[in-house]
Amino acid sequence: MNRQLVDVDQFYVDVYLLEKLSNETFATIPGLLKGRDLSDSDRIGLGKRGARQSGVEAVSKHSRLMIFGKPGSGKSTFLRHLAVACAKGEILAEYIPVLFELRFVRESNQFDLWEILKREFRVKERSQVEQILDQAPIFLLLDGLDEVPATFRQTVQNQILEFFLDQHNSRCILTCRTQTTEYVLSNFKSAEVADFNAGQVETFAKKWFRSIASSPDEADELKNHFVQKLRENISTAELAVTPVLLSLTCWVFGDLKDLPSKRSVLYEQGIRLLLEQWDERRGIQRQGNSAIYRQLSVRERQELLSFIAARKFEQEQYILFEQAELVSYIAEYLKISREDAEAVLEDIAEQHGLLIERSQEIWSFSHLTFQEYLISMEIIRLNLFDQLTFHVTEKQWKEVFLLTIEMLPNADLLIILIKQKTDQLLANSDELQRFLSYLNSFAIWTNFPNELAVIRALLLDLMLDFFAQSYNSFSLSSTIDSKFNRNLTLERCTNLEKEYYLVPICIYKSYFCLGFDLKNFHVFGFENSPELREQLQLMIERLPEREELHREHYLTWWVTSGSWMIEVVINTATNNPDTFMKLQFLKENVKLLKDYYQANKLLVDCLNRGGEVSLVVRQKIQAELLLPLTEIEKRKPQN
């Protein structure tokens, strides 16, 4: 932050390792994605595979250990901690710790283990080093194999192997970013640094804020506030699972005493840190494998990554790249040969950690959020707003929409385009247009003139709940106006219901009183259905009485009666073709209706994200939400 030096253990948090690397299994893309729903994909990507083991335990267990990890995962800090702990006699007390950072090796003659040990022990002859090693073995900690220039990296590896052929009793840990077979040394056990879990995040935050706070009480207050903000902001919490990005998040929070209101600000700083400043801040100047990549500016490198991210996201499987596919995108964008593109990929992987190899020749972005942010950058840079709106019904694009809205200096145009594309989804269905007209007619009849969009959404939620035979799966109404929806519900609850927070009962009472009022069947044509009238009356009568509203009885009641209530409405209404606008046509068009619903949900989420949308556009969008096209046309100003 301000070039302040601190003891390593002031920030050190126990490291956990994944001992079974995916590279060792030569996994396939189907294997890595087995059991995953991409639309609800773990936003951390694929970083939770395998059992976690304490890093210190793994070090004690294996005399030769190679630790892989993406940039900022804590490899270097872990080695420093081990060196200090060994020197203090806390672990491997019979060993002499020797820590050497391989990033300082710029020429092949700069790496000679015997010369390094002579300097470490302050002796002049190799024989003196050998005498010391006869008395006590060494614990050699070599940090950053990937930071050794490629031209003599193999020489360094060979020397390490030769040294330990003689020094059987000594131990060695070697760290590296890239998980490819060319880096793995024989007789070394491979492990990978695991992402932080919630407990480690909290411990790190506690240590961080103690280093900058004026008192322990202030530090605890900052830590508690920070952890609470992470819990409220899941996407940020999922990003801040490596020490470097968690440090960035703590740093920003320490300055603002809050997390940025716009997530994109944090993502931007995270990418900039990995892409531009990570090596620079540690004084590393890499020669790299590719002269082409070395000549690219930071902006050009980001645009290349944005192109790669966008090309992949258009596909059904949008997370994992075959290496050949990834190389082809690089070659296409830079207009270079595949051989040159492979060298560029090596540099990207080694220098930044934004693209990482998940398994043998299978790659992904290190975090799905980075991929989404880069796509948003590409959309804004190239003004691809029309193309973006083609994805309004696809779940995988939701965060891209939200980030794009958030990043635009004025999001009016994109919001309007999303609304137009959403309205067009039902443009070719006369039946669904009539259905929207009925929703609007009923909303007007309820006499809540300022909340017509919420009423329309409430009824659509109800219809889709019925067709899905689920409870409260659809919640567009609460997304539009959670306060109104809650108040509307509570008005129809008894005090005892409110006391026990039996919201499901209250909601369904609201639905029946509001949507199926026995005195107002004419709104939906129920006057011709005595059977439905009878069933609805019976349903309302079966709602629990006051004395039955107890927590311990509620679940049993809902299982036996709640699902029956939904089933009765579906079956009775469907079997009476003259009722409820012939619900069968809705059932047949439920996929289209759900797409329309998801697009409207996305539209409302975009408005709620806090982007720069004018008040005029906001009011217009909400007023026209879920209206049929004929009503929208009426509202257009006349020339």
C-alpha cells in the first residue's frame, strides 16, 4: 500500500493444498463438467476439486514437493512462512531452511545450488558446505520455477534433480504457476494451492485490518463490517478467494470503509493488477516466450483477452477451452501463425494467471467473473448492444448484461433495446398478447393505480407457479417492488400469521383474495364455471385457522394441503375450456412465457443494478412492463 515492510506471519494464513491435480488424471471437458449445470455454474469456475490438506501437513509428509498455483494464490508467502517457522524450530527443526527466489535468475550461470549454499552459509569452499550438510540436512525452498527464462529452465530443473540424488536426507519445495507436464520434476509430489474458504478469508481480513487500524477495537470493527459486506455481495466474495485479490478487496475497503457500489470497479482493478502491475510491483521483468506478445500494450492485451472471452461465450459450453481452440482464437485475432499463438498463450498463462490450464490442454479463465467483465468491455468498445440483446432469455448472459449496464456512462439506449427485444418475444402470438391484456385489465380493476406493473407481475408469478407446480419459484413482482409486494401480502395476514412469519400462507391467501375473488369471477370469465367456483371456495375454507398456525404444524399442513391447492386450480381450470381464458393455451406456450418472464426479470435487474439510467427512461420502462404491444403503441407520443 505504502511500501511498508511487514513480518510474513503478520499476514500469513494457513494454506491448504489439493494433492490430486487434475492434470494427473488427464481429464476431459465432459469429465470436468460432470454434474454441473452451466447456467448455475460455480462462479469460481473449477477450483473446488479434490480433498483439501493442510499445507504444513503436506510439507511434513513429502520430502520433495512441487506446489502449483495461480498468481497471487499465496505460494511465495507460504514459502516465507515455512522458512521462518523452520528457523524458529516450529517445523522440521532438525533442518536448515534455505529460501531462494528463482525470479532473480536472469542468466544460466546465475543458478548454481552449491554457490547459493556457499553464500547462504558464508563459506568459500564446496567442501565446507558438504561438511555442514553432513551435520544437518537442508530444507530448500525454491520459489518461482516459471519465472526462470525458458531458454535455460531445463538446466535449472536438471541441476535440482542432480543435487538431490546425492542429498537424500534433505528436503525441497519448488513452486510454479503453470500446471503442465514440462515443469513437473521426477520424484516430486505435485500439489496445488487451494482457494481460501470462508474461515481463511475472515482470518486474513482480521490480520489485514490490524496492520492498518489505530487500535484492536477499530480493526475488529473494520473486519466485521468487511465480512458482512462480503456476505451481502456474493460475487465479490467468490472473487476474493486468493490472497492477492483478497488483499485488493481489503485495500479498497480500507480506503472507502465500504466495497465499491459498482462491482465492475473491483473487477477492473483486479484485472489491471494481474495484467499490468503484479510483476511490476515485485520488480520482475520477464523476457517471455513471444516477441509478439511482449510488444503488445496493456490495452492491446486486454482487448485480446476480451476477444477470446466473447468468442467462447457464444457457445453452449462457454467455460472450458480445448488448447487448440484457444490457440486458434489468438492466431485469428493477432493474425499470426499457430506456432506463434502457442508462444503467446504460454506468456499469458505464465505472466498473468487470467487464463489457466485446468487439466492437460484444457483451459479456462481463472474466474468466470473475469470472463464476463472482459466480454462487457468488448461490447462497450465495439458498440455491440444490438447483438447483446439477442441473449435476453439466456441465463449465462445475465451478469454480462448487468456489468455492461453498470459500466456505461449512460445506459438509456441499452435499457430501451432490452425492453424492445423483450416485447418482441410475444409479438407473434395473438393468444399471449390477449393474455397480457387480461393481466392489465385485472391490474386496473384492483384499483392500485400506482402499482399496475407490480400487479401484472404478481399475476404472472402466480400463473407460472401453477404451471410449474411449485411454490414461489417466480418472483418478478417482488423484484420490481419488494416493499409493495410485502405490504400487499401482510394486509391479508392475521396478526398471528405475521408473528409466526408464515409467509407462504399469507401469499396464497393474497393470491386467492386478489386473483380469485369469488365476487369478481367475471374479470376472467369464471361465471360459467360452477365447478371451479366450488373448488376455489373449498380451497379457501381449507386454509388453516388461527389455532392451527404454529411452526411445528406448518410443514405438515403445506405438504398435505398446499400442493393440493395448486393442483386443484391447474386441473379444474384446465378441464374447463371456458374458464380462465382456456388455460390450456398457456400450458402449451409455457416455454415462450417463461422466456418472456426471464427477459423481463433481467430488465428489472438491470434497472436495479444502479447503472446510469435517466429517470424518464426508468419511469417509462416500469409503466410499460408486461403490457401488450397494443397498449405500448397507444402510449407513444403522436406526431
